[in-house]
Amino acid sequence: MTQQRTPFVGGNWKMNTNASQGISLIDALQDGLKGDLVEVTVYPPFVYLREIAARCEGSDMLIGAQDCWHEPCGAFTGEISTGMLKDCPVQSVLTGHSERRHVIGETDELVNLKTKAALADGLVTVLCVGETLEQRENGQTDAVNESQIRAGLAGVGKDELDKVVIAYEPVWAIGTGKTATPDDAQDAHANIRALIAQMYDQRASEAIRIIYGGSMKPGNANELMAMPDIDGGLIGGASLTAEDFLAIVQAGATQAV
Ligand code: 13P
């Protein structure tokens, strides 16, 4: 990555950990963070956010939620608003994660509503995009990324883009142990950056962070993050082990200097 973008490393715990495991993990992460020039955010399950946020008060670690709802309050059983998240407090939220799109069935329109609500509430919003294996085999990677980004950012102004991070997470690489090659991931990231230039302008495209997710591990994080348009990672499985996650943060730190 280029030096002017601060690397971003996110740990998406998904539906993992119980209360005591979550606390042990966050304590170990805080102990291991070295104040490097990397923005580190962990995304624990909703029910642990408050306790974990309290434990991270005053530390460099930022806390985020894995999802949100776009209305501020009302009859939306089971949902959590961005205002409630800010109460925890959290600083960030994921929108459009592939498991929400492909397992839960979220549409581009819903992802867009959530993205706009999160940005309106000042949360750093990590918009996740990426193609399925079938789409990749049909040569549709860039087209899928483009349509998910155009739809996800519809109505998002240039002045809000500094709070947006785009996570390119090829669906076939998530939790499978298969990773995009650094060159393939770089191609997708460069095309996403060019798209942001088209949608906004050159300056916005140079400033926005585009991170890679999909079986990123300590063993491949360095070579992925060394690519010019890969500004960090969104980590699933490897974020559940402090040692592995910290090693990935370290890989990000190497790119920051
Ligand atoms: P894995 O790192 O387990 O492949 O998950 C990636 C991911 O979905 C992060 O959001």
C-alpha cells in the first residue's frame, strides 16, 4: 500500500466466542498492541459489545459491530440501531458482509440503507463486497464489485467517504483456506480504486482504504498487504487467536513505515 493511507486491520469474530473467551481475547489483544500506525478494530458479537467497549476505554483498540439496522427505533424485532451501537459505544460497523448477503439474504438496497444510516451517525463503515465462485469463474469479479459498490454507496456524498472503508472479500475465499493470489487481489483492488475515481474523484480514490478479506493469515498477510492497493485486511478465523491477529496487525504496521 502507499504510505499516505493508514493501514486498517479488522477482526470479525462473527458468531464466535462466549463472554469469558471474548474478554480473554480482547485483553490479550490490548496487551499485544504496540501502538503501531495501524487502525485496529474488532467486531465482537452484539451482546458482548458493551462490556468489551468498556474494557477498551482509553486504549488504541476500536470496537465495531458486525451489522446494524437503518431505522433509529421502532417495531423491528431483533434489530439494533446505529444509535444503540453508539451508546455501547462502538466506533465502526460492517455493512453488506457476504454472510449477510448470501446466508441471510440482504439485498443491495438494504445494504445501502444501512451504510447511509451508519455514516449519518458518524460510524466508520466497512462496506463489504465480493464475488461468488461461480461469478469468478464467469469472469464477473469486477462487474460484481462495481454493482455492489455503486449500489452500496448510492447517495453517499464525497464528504462522507473519509468514514468509508471498502472490504473486498471474495466469497469463495472466506473461511475456506483459499486466498486470492496477491496479484488477483491487487487487480480487484485497483479496479475498485478506479471505480471510486469515476464515482467521486481522483483524490477520493487515493484516500479511500480498500482492505482484503478471505483466509488472511499470518503466513500470507505480508505479501497481500505489500500490494499497492491493499490497505489492510478484514480477518475472520485468524482474528480469534490473539497471536495470529497480532501478527497480521504487525504485517500491516510494516506497510505503514
Ligand atoms: P476468514 O478470515 O475466516 O476467511 O473470514 C473472512 C471474513 O469473512 C472477514 O469478514
